[in-house]
Amino acid sequence: MGKECPCGLGKDYVECCKLYHDGFMKAATAELLMRSRYSAYVLKKRDYLLETWDKESRPKFFKFDKTITWLSLEILGTELGGGFDDEGWVEFKAYFKAGKKKTYQHEKSHFLKINSQWIYNQKQSVNFI
């Protein structure tokens, strides 16, 4: 067995999100894109994050916060975002450690399907504090 994928599906990375990160597959659902983007944060796959980010909400400059260690992903729910949908939402908690403090990011992310590819739309996403 290889290294377990950070996305939380319990598969080996090479049989899971690596296929998306390396461009061999496109995420079939908004949830799979969310999971692959979380894995990209864990593994510092900057290009993948930018490629799957809506151009209108993508930051001009992006770098990883070196003080953050991602711990796990919990999917709380989805709305739409399936194979026949053009948009969808994924609510999640991404647990991380910043310095010595453990905390989480709670967000309801919005995704759009453009040209048969799911992308993250930050403008319509909601962060919970």
C-alpha cells in the first residue's frame, strides 16, 4: 500500500487525488473537486488550486501559509454538484494546526461546472466563524 490520500476517502493517493492533480482525470462532482482541492492544500499543489479556481475570484498572488499544517477534512453536506448539475455547494470543516493551536475552517463552498469541468467559486462561498 502507498500513502493514504489526504482527502479522507480512504484510498491511496496515487489511486485518488493524484489522478486529478496530474491532469489524468477531472472531478466528476463538486464534492470530489472539494476533496482534491483540500489534498492540494495539504500537498502544496499550487498550480492545481489555481487551475480549479474561478478566474474572477482567484487571487492575483497566492502562496501557502507555512505556519499551517492540515490535519483532516470533514464533509458536512452537499447540495447539487452532481454529474448533471451546473453548480453545487459543499459544506465542510478542514481541521488544521497553526503553530501550536488546533482549529478548523468551516465553509460552504460554491462550485460551478464550466466546459464540463468543476471549478471553485469563492465569490459565492460562505465562511462560518
